[in-house]
Amino acid sequence: MATAAVGAAFLLLTHLRILDAEFVPSAASYARILLVGIGSGISVALLEETVFRGLMHTAIERQSGAWTAALLTAPLFAVLHFFAKVRIPAAEVGWGSGFDLLARSFAPLAHPALVFDSFLSWLLVGLILSLTRSLTGNIAVAVGLHAGWVVVLRMLQQATTTGSAPGSAAYSAWVGRFDGLLGYWMLPWGLGIAAALWLTRARWVPYASGSSRSNL
């Protein structure tokens, strides 16, 4: 959460995210969005990390090594974040509805210019989480980082909206149009986190099971 707060501070200080008019600042309001964030963070992190860094990464690493596992799972992890909720009316259901539903579900990917910066953001996040998985031999750190980031992301979604103000135009290219939250700003942020994790690995990796088997 502390690392995600750096990105949140950037968005708020540059007025790329501003308080939503419907959000009334109060202790109760902040407690509510914190609880929403914690609930989302824990559930999303446990589910996604169990699948991606747990099952998939482990299976691929066993056969092809840690680098291959990271480079194969991270793009899939990124792509699945553009899944859109779609519903086909019962009257329109036919033999090809399954294919139609699949195409509509990933409709955002048909507009590369709209999602490219957000895709790079999720790709880097996936690689960072794979780094911790490879170094430690388990998904504990990945779950913790992922949960903390989602907590802050959900709180921003609950309390703020996209905004513009004098002086913020110079930073607008840093935030993507897909959701108004992710964007190129996450690249230096993510690289900084990855570098910090790598440079300090001697302090935290020895305490994690399986670190001696790391291929990185």
C-alpha cells in the first residue's frame, strides 16, 4: 500500500484524479472505501496469484525455467485485465453466441491506441510479481504486493474521478484513457519497485522457502 500511495499521490497532486462530487469526505466515508479496498485486494490477490504465479508459473518454470514462466504469464495477466462484462439477450442467443461473447468480452483490445499504455502497466506489474515468485519460491510476497496495490486502486476508484486543472496538462500523457488510472506513469514507478526488490533481496529472500532454488 505504501508503494501504491506514491502513484496515488502523483495522480492527486497533479489533479489527474480529483475528488468525486458525490464523495463526501468524512471518517465514515474513508472507512467505507478502505473496507471496500481491503475486501477487493484480498480476494483479487488470492485468486489471481494462485492462478498466475501459483499454478501457471510453477508448471512452466518446472519445464522451462523462471524467465520463460515470467515472460509467458505476464502478458496473459495483462490481457485478462481488459475483460469487459457483456450480456447477450436471450432472444439473440444462437449457435455462434459463445464466439460473439468472447469477441465482445475483449473488445477493448480492438483499439490498441486506447489500451497500449494500460497494457504495458499491467505487463510490468505481472513481471514484478513473477520476480518475487521466482526469488522466494512461493506466492506470499506476490499476494501481499498485489493486495496492497488493489486496495489503493479501489480506494481511488471509489473516491475520485478523472480531472484536469491548470498546470496538469503537461502530465496528461502519463495517464491512459482506458480507465483514467493506469498509464505510462506506472513504468518508472514499477521499474523503481523492481529495482528496490532486487537490490534488497538479500534482506528478505533468505527468509522465504525455496529461495535457494531461484533461477534469477
